[in-house]
Amino acid sequence: MPDPSNYTDRPWMDPEAEPFIKVQSVSKHFGDFTAVDNVDLEIYKGELFSLLGGSGCGKTTLLRMLAGFETPSSGYIFIDGVNMNDVPPYERPINMMFQSYALFPHMNVEKNVAYGLRRDGIAGDEINQRVDDMLAMVELTQFRKRKPHQLSGGQRQRVALARALVKQPKVLLLDEPLAALDKRLRENTQFELMNIQDQLGVTFVVVTHDQEEAMTLSTRIAVMDAGRFMQIGTPTEIYEFPESRLVANFIGSANMFQGRITENGPDHVIVQCKQPDCEFYIDHGVSIQEGNKVWVAVRPEKITISSEASDYNGNNCIKGIVHDIGYLGKLSTYRVKTADETLIDVTSPNLARPKDGNLAMDWDDEVYLSWEASSAVVLTK
Amino acid sequence: MNNGKRSRFLFTVTCFGMAFLYIPMIMLIVYSFNYSKIVPVWGGFSTRWYTVLFESEVVWKSVILSLKVATVNAFFATIIGTLAGLALVRFGRFKGRTLFSGMITAPLVMPEVITGLSLLLMFITLKELFGWPDKRGFTTITIAHITFSMAFVAVIIQSRLAGMAQDLEEAAQDLGAKPFRVLTDITLPLLAPGMLAGWLLAFTMSLDDLIIASFVSGPGAVTLPMLIYSRVRVGLRPDINALATIIILVVATGVLIAAWIMFRQQKQRQLELQMSDED
Ligand SMILES: Nc1ncnc2c1ncn2[C@@H]1O[C@H](COP(=O)(O)OP(=O)(O)OP(=O)(O)O)[C@@H](O)[C@H]1O
Ligand SMILES: [Mg+2]
């Protein structure tokens, strides 16, 4: 019995909870090209839901259907229980920040931000107050009288963000909201987004290319490819238990080895791989027949690199030589070549200062790689 | 060396070209200040033909008619042309869009004689059927001018709209603006330079037109180009030179303003393009 008090943070686990946004078998075709392919999605109130995926996989198209600029070729979209299929964009409780920003070139920053409030017929004083607050938040107060073409790329992005946020809608769709911001502003804005989400209970749907951003910000992530969802889950689920090679590679990096299941127990499986030639012992069962082709994924940071052989049940240990080293400050990445020429990536924290300017491992050193039985994941597709 | 030769060649050719274009006009302007009544004989500087011109009631009448036609024409052509442009670019693929788009550009390539003839035919038929227009003149000329100049406006608006990203209108809708608000707040302000250019173009084209006006005009309604043409047919006249000089001045001013607006529009568009490139 899961603890019900946990549901406040994880409404998608609650069988009773009603999703705030419900996308039901929605497809979108452009001619004979399918941009969004029969997707189902439930997003709950107060979530910060990220859409992640390569260029052209249909993220913007999905957002545009939520905002009402594209009508689904088939399927339904519900927001707050209301079928949105026939509701025009200006009546939806949604605001969108466009990937292209779409700032009004003939209005200055202030007027751009105030535009949405004006349309809602809010009193002048309140508009001024809210615009002031919002401009202060995105640090654009001194640019308030400028026209969009007099701003830098990052400043324009902040105007677009402010214009969408100022209306405090129930749902905010952000198409790559932070891509052009520098690190400091990006972190501030991320923090501010989370604040707004906390205070106002706004539901966010964020498209991003930046997986780190998705990992830190989101309650849940959907990984998209070719118009479909590959996996939907919390950042931890997606990272630790990817369901496919594509997801494993898209979020973080992973070493991927092809092999066959030679033993399938209730609490473990053993996979025999050819490259590298070794047996992988994995401590979670999979529902797949022995003898079937699978892939084993191991994240570079889950692999221990050492110059002495260690032993985890005699499995999950490979010998190799250091092929390449990348020094990244906190971390070093090693590319290790095994006897059969397989390359395995390993990242390892630089705990001690390098002695005499030398790292613990050096090129062509003989090393042993090992990992725990729980660190590898078996993937079937 | 080679370069120098080539540039001298280019310079000569340009000079010839310019001379070919502008010497006739300069001669016209110079001779309009000629005292002599016989045009090619220089009789000293004078502005007497301008005085003659301003005292002629016929000339005034035709100037006023031409200006009236041009103004009303420009006004309606801009409105109708803008609406047509909007319909073509913004309202998606409605039924018969291709046909409509082809039909709207047809007057641009149709020989004026044909346009004039067909319009005359239409007016005569209308009169047979409904008794309207009972007398050809200001109304018929204006209607005729609107039919061809609105095509030019529509083309200008169409190109301006195509270059204008649609997401601005979507953003406005997203922020709660109903379609009509989007039109007045976003689309029309951004189209304003194009509309102004269209207005000026329609105005000058109407002022220029001789052929179509001659076809659809009736007794007593003489536009300025018609007046000039009918007078010089029997020989050059110094007062017509003066009139032509004034027209050149007015048209040049109009063209310069239109060019300036287009130039600014171009620059604005480049800025917008740069904006989207940076990201
Ligand atoms: N109006 C349209 N007509 C035809 N094809 C379209 C249209 N809009 C989008 N597409 C196609 O649909 C696919 C998905 O586009 P979309 O803009 O959703 O991608 P995206 O995931 O947002 O990509 P990016 O990360 O590059 O922004 C693309 O292949 C695109 O070419
Ligand atoms: Mg996109």
C-alpha cells in the first residue's frame, strides 16, 4: 500500500487524481507526413512537465495543438475537464511562449508585456503593477521603453517569457524558454519558474533540448521521437530505468552492449555479450525469453575504474587499456579499449588533486572496469 | 588598366542612358519657361504660360477631376486590395483560392485597351439593364481605376504579409485577442507601410492613366492626361509644357515618398531577419 501523503508530490501515482491536461490518442498529419502520431498524455495540476526530443520530433506541433493553433487530425484534448477541440486559442486558459518569441515589433517591451493583461480588461493600475514586477523579475526594467529589435537575443527571450508569465494562466506552454540565456540568468529563471509553479499552481509544459535543465526542473519528462512518446516518467525513472536504447542515449550517455540472455531468473538475468566478450550479471528480472537478443546499458559514471582487479561475483568486470582521457575539472572521462577493441566510456570523479600534474590513470595504462549488478539495465528495444 | 577602361565604358553607357531618359523631360521643363509661343523657338525666360494655365477654367476642371478620381480610387483600391491580400495569404486554403489569386493579378498583365474596352462594355450593358450609370464620367472612371489599381495594392500587401511571420498574430490570439483585435492591433499596424505605399501607387497610376479613362469617360469629363493628349494632338503648345512640368513635379514627389517608405520597410524587414538569425 503506497503512502497516500506522497500523492501531493506525485499526482500521477494517485488513481483518484483527475489530470488537468488530457491528450487522448491525438495525431497530427501535414499532408501525408505524420508530425504527432497517436499520443496519449496526462498532465496533472502543478506539474512541470518537460518534452524532450530531437529536432523535428513534433514537440512544437504538440504544444501548438494544446494552445489551439493547430487542430488535431484525430483525437481529443481536454483541459480542466473541458474538451478543447472547438475552443479558439483566445479562449483557452493557456499561454504560450513561442520558440521564435513572436514579440510585437511595433510595441515596446512594456506594451508587449502588458498586451495580454489589456485584453483581459484588467484595471490600468494593476496592469502597471504586474508589468513592473514581471520586468523586475526578468531584469529588464531599464529596457522597458525599447522596441524588440533594439534588444539582444537573450533579452528578447526574457520579454517573451515575461509576456507569457504575466497573465498567470493555468497552463503555461514554454517552447525552449531558456535556450538563449547565460548560465546565471538561466539558473535564476529556472528558480523563478519553480517559484511561480509553487506559488500559483501553474501547470507548465516545457519543451527543451537541454536534458540537464529537464532533469533539474521537471516533475516528469516525456521523451519524444518521430511523433511518439518513447517513455514518460520522473527524471530518476528516465535516467535510471530507460526503457529503450534511444531514451538511454538521449538522456545522458550510456555504454550499450548487444548480447543474448543466457539465464533468466526471477531476481536476476545473465547476458552473454560478444563485444566485450563477457557475461553481465544484472539483478533485476526481465520478462523476456532466454536466448533473445537484448542490449545492456551501463552509464559511464556507474563504472569503477581501477588499476587493480576487483570482483563482483566474478562478473561485471573487464580488463582494458586507457585509450583516451578527457579532463573536465570535477570529473575525468576515460575511454577504455578492451582486448576485442570495444570502447567503453567511464567517468570518474577527480577526488584528489592530480599528483605532479598527473592523473591517477595515464594513457595506455592497464585498467579494470567493474560495476555493480544493479547498475546495468537490460533493454529489449 | 583594364578595370579603368571598363569603368569608363560603364560610365559612358550610363551617361547615354540617363541622357536618353532625362533630356526630353529637361527640355520640356526648360521650354515651359519659354516666352515664345512657338515651342522650339527660344524667346526668353518667362512664366507667362503658367499664368495662362492657371487662368484656364478647362485646365482647372480637369485637374480637379483627375485629383478627385485619383484620391477616391486610391482610398477604395487600398481597402479592397488590402482585404484581397489578407484573404489570399491569411485565410488558409479556401475553395477557389488559386483561381482568385490568378484573377486578382490578371489586370496587371491585361493590355489597358482590353481593360478599358471591357469596362466600357460593362457600363453600357449596366445602363441598358438598370439605367445606371446614366452618364459616364467621374463615377465610371473611378470604378475603372479601382479595378486595376486594387490589383497592385493586393500584390504589395500579399508580399508584405508573406514576409510577416504569422506567429505574431498567433501570439496576440494566445494572449486573449479576438480575431478582430488581432487585425487592428497587430496585422494592420504592421501592414501600414505597405498600405501607404499601395495608396501612393494607386494614386499615381490613376493620375497617369490615359487609355482606360478615355474608354470609360463620357462627354464633359476630361481628365488631365486626356486634356494634354487632346491638345497636343494638333501641335505642341507651351501652356501644356507648363502643365506637364507641374505633373512631373507631383509624380516625382509621390514616387520618392513611396520609394522611401519601401526602403524603410525593407530595412525593418532586414532587422527582423537579423533578429531571428542571431538565435
Ligand atoms: N505546417 C507544417 N506543415 C508541414 N510540416 C510541418 C508543419 N509544421 C511542422 N511540420 C513538420 O512536423 C515535424 C515536427 O515539427 P515540430 O516543429 O513539432 O518539431 P520540434 O520537435 O518542435 O523540433 P525543434 O526541436 O527543431 O523545434 C517536422 O518534421 C516539421 O517539418
Ligand atoms: Mg520546436
